[in-house]
Amino acid sequence: MVKLDINELKEMSRQIRRDVIKMLMISKSGHSGGPLGLAEVFTSLYFNLLNIDPKNPKWERRDYFFLSAGHLCPVWYATLARRCYFPLSELSTLRKINGRLQGHPAPAHTHGLPGIELASGALGQGLSVAAGCALGLRLDNKPNRVYVLLGDGELDEGQIWEAAMTAGHHKVDNLIAIVDRNYCQIDGRTDKVMELEPLVAKWKAFNWHVLECNGNDIEDFISTVNKGKELKGRPTVIIARTFMGNGVSFMQDDYKWHGVPPNEEQGKQALSELSPTKFGDFIEFDW
Ligand SMILES: Cc1ncc(C[n+]2csc(CCOP(=O)(O)OP(=O)(O)O)c2C)c(N)n1
């Protein structure tokens, strides 16, 4: 099991941000803001928290991870490549026709990537899948945990709350949902589009344990997930506060970066703010 120390985790999350910027500059299309905001969450999950074996993605004892908000996949692709699920060089194929890194994720058995178990992109479905998976594992007396990542705007989907009610009712305590609470969604701030507060009270009313943390702080996020693993009798939701576009000054906390890539000048600027790391870039640009 690979576990990086805290300084390496921080450096890896910066590298993953650099990867996301370069991938988007090459594809000239895709989502910048959400993926950049989640670099710490994905680094922590894949380099510290998840019980996984990249050499054997279908390992029977693995923790399951589902990305319900599929548009966030650039950060997932970069993390999976850094964790050696597939070659780093393939990151330059984001959104290319016939490639495995489509604009929304596809699983290995449908020509997608190893480590991906659910096609997503249509918002609202992942929590239902995760709850069913966790229930099935419990029925089989398996110790595996199930994690699912949801966007906060995604919580506007009614199916999320059907799944929340079901998981709460069945006391599915091998399930941890993470909400990317960046207060931004495609059309604006979440409070303007559809008020979610009081969000903690809502999840509690559906019989969930609720934890909150700073999702851009690796130590806080890891200790919160570890706390969630100990909670019994109910599913756990972690409301992880993040900033959309975190790490890039002109994208930070701005919903307009939800679904657009940086152009060359903006990409150069972003990379100058994210200094190179010891892990190295997957591609060098000939500016
Ligand atoms: C069922 C469905 N409806 C609408 C969309 C279009 N859509 C894509 S992303 C998005 C906003 C999601 O907001 P959030 O989950 O907060 O993601 P973030 O903006 O933080 O990346 C919407 C409405 C979709 N993908 N699926």
C-alpha cells in the first residue's frame, strides 16, 4: 500500500493540478474549476486512504470509489495515472475520439480506464449505485468500504435524496459520501441557483452521520475520513469545503471556470503559479 507523507501529498496535489492544466490546454475543452478544487481530495484518497491495488484494479478486497459528478474526471484521470493505473503519457489524450479519457468517465469494460467502475456524467446517479454496492457487500459479509464523490450543485437532483433516504433507512455504514462543497455550479453560486442550506441538518434528517472539513487541507481531510471510517450504525457524509479553481488565482472561487479550459496565455499563467514538482510533468510544451 503506497502512502506518501504529508509533504509529498502536498507536492503530489500540486503536480496533479499542473497535470489538469496541461491536459485541458491540449484538449482545448473540458472542466477546469471543479477538478482543480479537488486535487487534495483525490491525492488523499488515492495516496493515503483507499485500500486499492492499481496492478489489480478488480482486487476482491478493494475499496470502491465512484465519481458521481462525472464532469470532474480530469482530476481523477491525472490521479489514476500518477497512481500507475495507466501510462502518464496517455494524459495527453483527454477528450480525443476513440481514446480512453473521454469528457465523462467510462469503465474499463466499455473501453474506458482501469480503476473506473461506473460511467457517470448524468448527475444524480452515483449515490444510488454506491448505496446498492455497499448494501451488496454487507449482505455478503465483506469488509470493503464504498466511497462516492458528489458535487454540491449535483445535490439539486432528486435521485440523490431517494438514495440518501434508502441508505439511511438501511443503516448502510460501509458507505462514505463526500460532497464537494465549493458553493459553485454551472450557472452560478449554489445559493442563487438552489439554496442547499441547512445542508448538515438535511443529511442528519435522512439518518446520516455528518462530518465537515476543509477539503483543500490534506491533513484535515484525511483525519475526517479516518473519523468517518470509525462511525457505525449509519452512512457517513463528509461535507468537504473546497474552492473551485483552487491554486490558480484568476480561477479561484469563480463559477465561470466550471466548464471551460484555459487558453494558452491563461494556461501559462496558471502553470507559473503552480511551481514544478519532483514528480515531473507528463509533457513539456515547446512554447
Ligand atoms: C442529469 C444532469 N443534468 C444536468 C447536467 C449538466 N451539468 C453538468 S455539471 C452541472 C453542475 C454541477 O454542479 P456541481 O455538482 O456543484 O459541480 P461543480 O460546478 O462544482 O463542478 C450541471 C447542471 C448533467 N450533467 N446531468
